[in-house]
Amino acid sequence: MPLRVVQWATGTVGSIALRSLIERPEFEVVGVYVYDDDKAGRDAGEIIGLPPTGVTATTSIEEIIALGADCVCHMPLPSFCFGEDPHRDTKDICRLLAAGTNVITTTGFVRPRERWIRDRIQAACAEGGTSLYGTGVNPGFVADVLPLALSGMAQRVDHIYLRETSDFSGHPSRRMVVDLMGFTRTPEEYVARAGRYRAYQRIIFGESMQLVAEALGTEIDDIEDDDEYAVTDEAYEVAAGAIPAGTVHASRWTISGLLRGMPVVTVELVHKADAARCPQWSAPGFALRVEGVPTINVAIDEFSHGLVGAAAHAVNAIPAVCAAPPGLRSCLDLPLIAGRRSAGFR
């Protein structure tokens, strides 16, 4: 019997996940939650360019809860960075969990560090007999699953370093590229408005770093971060719109989890509006180094569609999350999830 699933949000990543859920026979899409009134009442298939499914999108969380689905794929833009209530994601997720629906989210929650959030989630899971799994690509796979897997070949681990360089030239969401990343702003505007994004980066990567540190038998007692930006000399266009001359079009963030003042895990994030127009810093891809005995270096030179990876990691985890004991789950609690075999694969 297919698992009954709700897709929560149909932005760029959510639409990719919804298409996968509709096309895969092991899942039955029973509901779609949307934030845009223009999408409410439309068929789920129509929203993403597929034939009608008979499932109508809604803006009502009560209607979603009433469906009694096995799992919700929760994939909105993070409320911490968007909207008036930074804790809306926590509130919505806890309502779903307490009502008896498992949740997989790409908005964080890998390993919440704030006590009140952990306690609230655990209480909701206990009430509903459900599980929450926070995931994505980074954090959520490259920043925690992959380094922990590689650490199995190390006699001693001293420090884990991860660099991700992302090219956003094909990313269609202006809310992501402009409102979140801060591209198209003057340097003064960028600096003035970077605080909320900085806080979010500390939260989500702090969670991931804490998870890795715990798995290696240690802990993180502080987080430090630093950022710099690059300004374009010429105007150009990307999928999200115009990048004017004299505005920020790339940034580099360095976030470190510290133990007694020394870095245990370091993540470097390089974001570029168009990598071809910003040669400074590193080229798109991932670099992972597990420093110790031995030191292990891994490079991922090409990740053809990171957004598909983020959606797929969440969708592939649905069966394991639905089968897991109630509680706040992590990659340490769940088996690694394999991708779906293609029709031509033997």
C-alpha cells in the first residue's frame, strides 16, 4: 500500500518534490499546502505542469491535518528569514506532529540546539506518535551524512572542513537570490540587512555541526562566523532577474563550530549569482576534508542540480521516517536512503 503524503509548499524545491511524489508509485499524494492564494483551489498536477491528479491545493492547515496523512514533506522558505513570525515553521511542524502526521522538513531541524525547540518537538512527537526529520543537501547530507561516513576510515579525526560553492544563475526564485542571499543590493544595503540571514546560517549549520561532533564523541560549545562579498562592475541577467552594476553578486561565509576555542567543524559557503562572471573564490562544487589519521580529501566537481538533490533526499527518506520510533530523528537514527532505480538501470 502506498504511503499517503502531503507536499507542503510548491516553490522551486517543493515543486520538484511534488513531481517526484506524483510520479512514484510507492507514494500517494493526498494533499498540497500552499502559501499563495492564487494557487489555492488548483489541482496539484496543474501547479507543476502535470495532468490533473484530483488533489486540490489549500492554504488551510486544518484541512491538511484532517487528511490523516502518513507524512508531510515540509519545504517552504524558512520562516526565520521570511514573514513576521520567525517561529512559524516550528509551530506548524509541531501541530502536524501532535496530530499524528510524520514530518520531513528542509528548513533546518537537523539537531535543534535551543532547548525549548527540542522540548516542544519531542512533546509533539510523543503526543502524536510521530517523527520529525530535518534534511536537505547542505546541511542534511554533504555536511553530516558524508563526513560521518568518511570518518569510518579514520583512526583519529581532528577537524572536518567542508566547502560548497553554488552557482545561482539558473535559480528562478527572486526571493531566494535577492531577499535571502542579498544579491542586487548595494554594499551598504547588504551589510545592513545581512543580520537575519547570518543568524539563520548560525542556526542551521550549528545544528549540523553539533550532530557531527556528537557522532564523533565530542561537542561544540561556541560558533563563530565571518562573511565577505563581491560587487559586480557590470550589469547582467540571471534566471531570477537583473543584477545591476555596483551591487553585490557573490558572498563567502565561513562558519566554525568551536570546542574550547578551537574549530572542530568548519563550513565555507560561497554563493555566486553567476559563477562565470565571478571567478574569485572557488569553482562550483563541494570539497570535503576529514583531517586526522589519515587525512581524507573528497571533491565533488559537478552537482548538476542541487535543488533536485535536496528534494530527493527528503522524498527518499519518507519510508524510513514513517517506520521510525516517535521522536526527533537524525541521520544517526535512520538507514542511509538509496535513490530510486531508473527504468534503464540493471
